[in-house]
Amino acid sequence: MTQHEIIYVRALDCYKSPNNVRTQSDAEADAELAANIGETKIILENLIGVRAPRNSKKGKYEIYGGGRRLDGTHTNIAASTLDEDFMVPVLLAKTAKDAIEMSLMENYFQLPMNPADECRAFQSIIEREKKKPIDVAKRFGKTERFVDGRLRLANLAAPVFEALRKGEITIDVAMAYAHTSDSDRQAKVFAQMGASYYGHNANEIRRAVAVGTYKGGDPKALLVGRDTYLDAGGRIAADLYTDELTELWLDGGLVEKLADEALATAASAIREREGFAEVRVVTATTIPYTDTYQLTRIVGERTALTPEAEARRTEIAAELTELEELGEEADGYTEEQAERVEALEEEIGEILNTPVIVSAKQKASAIAYVMIGKDGQPIIHEQLYVAPVEDPDAAAGGEDEDSADEAGGAVEEPVSEADDAVEAPSESYSQKLKDELAMMKTELLALHVANDPHFALDLGTFIMVDKASRLGFGSMPSDLSANAPSPRVAGFKSETPAAEAWGRLDEALDRSWINHKEIHERYDAFCALDDSARASWLGWAIARTLHAVPDGQSGTSFINHLGAKLRIDVAAWWRPTARNFFNRINKAVVLKLFETVGGIELRNRYAASRKFDLEASAEKLFAGQIIGEAEIKDRALAWLPGPMRFVPEGFDDEPELFGDDLPPAANDTSADVSEPDDGEAEPLPEAA
């Protein structure tokens, strides 16, 4: 075995060979290596080279392996970080061939360090040597932020760190988990992601670990203030990959509580200062449409023009009149006149656009909404609304009973205990409180609906068909829907008997309830339909949600099970035609079908037919419109493509359709057509 000599030589006496095996590099990685050499003043691996020929570069060494280390050393010498006599270790090869081979092996078998080991290595240096992150950063040519990030990864939840160590997740995925310092949260999300469709997707992980938290730049967080949040016991994940605006505030419930309190305090001050009848608080940056759509808007009045503005408006009007007269005389404006007219019209528009003022009287009868601005400051929503005013007479009982009867015979409403309850004081509730009350109220409603199946059936059917019939318009307070899926084939129209029958079913639905404006009116009208009409709507709503599932794909077995359970006779409703089937398959397959129902003789009989003629003949054959052997005809009428079957071929139970009321299929072949009948059945033509 050849023994190679290791010597120390001046770095400045070494130069990179043009035949160095590494021709591509990374500027950032090279800078880190140079920084490490400058900081540690150590070359960790030998350079590989040969002595330069004496007749050209006496005393020099040509380096074939370790070019990046040599460049980093030269860089530090040029920057005076290392002195000019800095020595580097060189493994001397006998020949250039040996040097190239050794350099190739060095690069080829080099194993990158596992990210998890790198994290723990940084952590170990800091703990054992009592170093700071900045010291480690300088030693390895990294930024302090990079080292801090690796230290953060070293403290990942055990299952996450183990996955990084085993290479089951990437460093980017690990960094996504590190966006929160809550190791319990990390472990929980890791378990969820392992069983989810998304798997280890960095974006989904960041969203998942942030659930129930707020970023420092969120308007709610800005409203509360970082110091206030911390003083109240709030925790912050010191996210090393972001700044204070994107750090995670872990206690979301505390943020919401403090934001509610801060906004309520601001709302009280605003009401006292502005004199509004009522101030409603919405702890958000927008006002929900459902909060205001039934309220009447208050329109302020524009302030009057000042004498100066009025005088200027008069001057502009006079000049415009003059320009118009000139334009009429010359049959049009000159370019200069047109520009002047445009400037004057813009100026008069600005003069007339005076501020809109809401009077103190209007404010005294107004509802104002206080919400959070994008910068976290409490703001008054630009639109004011008229506060509802109770009719004193109505509150006291209205007109006396005799006059009420004379006016139209009002129906006496039963009095409940709630009617005698003390009315809640007119005070502002936070949006969160309103939301919580709504949750509890809906829970109570849901409990009673769930205990009345007949009521639930009518309610569920109405919600679905109302949404479907009105294309989602309105504010239905339910997510229940019966939306039709997007068609698998755009623009496809089957024109089958089933499609025609569906059209007739759709037209027959009782739509007398649909045109009522309000949801509750439509609901009452729907419930007033007879049982048969409501049942038809229920069937329509459920049926239209079914997806078209190609044979063999997920969901096929359930579709087939439903069809078999309903005992649908597909052959009575669907037959293969030239348009829907035969022109989609090649000639050889069509001939094979002829052989399937009529044997090799029938196949050979049509083997020479043109494809177009063969399709027409196949349509007649499989529709039973032929004169021929009854056995062939029966096989042709029974044949269906596999993807059109609900049950396997050979299923011998007699199919039962839905009942006598179901309209017969258009291609029902129950009539005897063994002989021609009015020319409808005909013998298959001989092949040309």
C-alpha cells in the first residue's frame, strides 16, 4: 500500500489546480467556511496536491483537493486575519492522477451532517464551554440568528426532534413546528399532521400551531399592548424567525378578554364625548353585515358654503357659460378650452364637496359602532344608524281593547312569564358576549329540534331546498346544504330517458313558497305544503348532491350499493347508442360485442362494415330493433357496459322498479318485436 506524506507549507505557496474535481460551489457556504478558518485558525482537513514542476513553479504546490479551504485561507490572509506565513497541511500525492482520484473520493463519500446533530452540537458547545450564541456564530461563520434558530430546534418536542433526526421531516418542517415554543402544542400538532391528508406540510403546520394564538401585529394585540398582555400573565413565543409583529401570543383567550375590556372602556368614553344614544362594541376590524342590515342609516347634512366659496362658484359658473357659448359658435372647443372646462368642473366639484355633519340631535338618536382599526386603535365606524325607539303606547298596552277590536279585531296573544320580566338596561354588549349568548341560545334550540324528528325533517328539507332554489342568496343561519356537485364533464348533456324524467320531476315540484321575501315566510309556506309535496322536495334535495364517480374510483362501491338496494333496472332506462357509446370505442371492440351476443358468425358478418355503418347497426342490435333469433335479441337487450351496472353481471334477482307510478323508460322493450311493427323493427343490413 502506497504511503503518502503529509507536510505543512505556506498557504501562499499553494495554488488551485485547473483540474480540481469540484467546479461548482456555493458563495454563502464558501463565506461561512472562510469565516470559520479566520476565527479558529485551523484547517480541519488536509489539502491534496502535488509538487509543481521545478522548471515552472519551483517550491510551489498544485492543489487538487481542498480548493475551497485554500480559497478561504487566501481570503483571510488578504484581509490580514491570518499572517502571510500561515501554514496549511498538504497530503502529497505521487502523481496528478493519484491526487485527482483521492480528491474525488473525498468529495464523493462526504456525508452531510444531520440537522438534528447540528442543533445538539451547537447546544453542547454553549452548555459545556459556557459560550454565547454570538461566539458560536463567529466560529462557524453563521449569523447569531441562525445559531439561535438551531438552538430553538434543539428544544423541539421529543417526537418532532426524533423525526428530524431520522430524516422523516425536513429542516423547514421542523422550523414550522418551532414557530411556537409550546412543546405540548408541537407534539399535539405533530400527531394530528401524521394522520391528516396534508401530512408534513410546513404552511399547514404553521397554521395549526398558531390556532388559539395571536400574532403581535394583529389589531387585537396592538389594541391590548405587549406590556399589558405580559403584565396580565400572557405568554409569548419568542419566535426567532420573525419580529415582534409576527411573534406568537400564546394565550388567545386572554388577548380577547383584554381587547374586549379595552374596547368597552374606549366605547364608554366615546359615547360620553359624542353623545350617541347607544354605542355597540365589535371587537374586530369590520362590522358584520348581519348586525346592521335591518337598521336605518343616518345621513348627515353637508355644511353650507362659505361666502368666499359661494363667490368662487359664481365666477366659475359664469366662465363655464362663456366657454360654452364660444364652443357653440365655433362648433366645438379648442384643445385649450376643453382643458380649461375640465379644470373648472373639477374645481367646482371640490368646492361643493363640503364636509357632512351629523347634528347633535341626530347623534342623540343614533347607534354608533366602535371597532378596532388596522393599527389597533379604537375607531368609530363611519356609518351611524337610527336607534330603535319603542312606542310608549305599545309598551303600555296600546289602544284600549274596545278601540282595537273596532279597528280590526286584533288577536289576543298569550302572555308568558317572559312578558312580565324586567327589560334589560340599554347598555352596550361586547361582540364576544353577543357571540356567547348566541351560542347558548342555539344550543337550546338544537336540543329541542333534535328531540322532534318530524320538525327536524321539515326544517332540514326547507333549509336545503331554499338554499338550492335561491342560489345561496340570503342569510340562512345554517350550513346545511344540498348543492349539486360540479359536472365531471363540462357542458355534458346525456339526453337519456332518465335525464328527461328528472326534468319532468323538477317541473312538477310545488314552488308556490319560493317567492316570499323573508326566510320565515318561505319556511311557513313550505311547511304548509302537503306531505307529498314536501317529500318530493326532500328527494330532490338529497338526490342532486350525488357525485358522478367513474368506475373503480373511491365511492364506486357505495354508488353501486345504493343502485342495487333500489333494484334499478338499468337496461330499461339506458341502452348503448352510436352517440353515447359506440362512437367512443374502436371497431374491434364493437365487433367483439357482436360476437358476445351473436357468436363468431354475427361478428364475421359485419367485419367488413365501415365504422359509421357498424355503429348504426350496433345501436339497432342492442336496442332490440331487429328481426332475428330470440336468444340473440335477449342477450343484446340484457347487455350493459360494466361501468353502467349497479350489480355484477349475472345477478339473477328479478329487478323491481320504484313502483307503478314511475314513468316507463323511453327504450322499454317489453313489447314483442320479434316481427316488424309499423316499420320500427328491421333486420340488420348485410355488411357491405
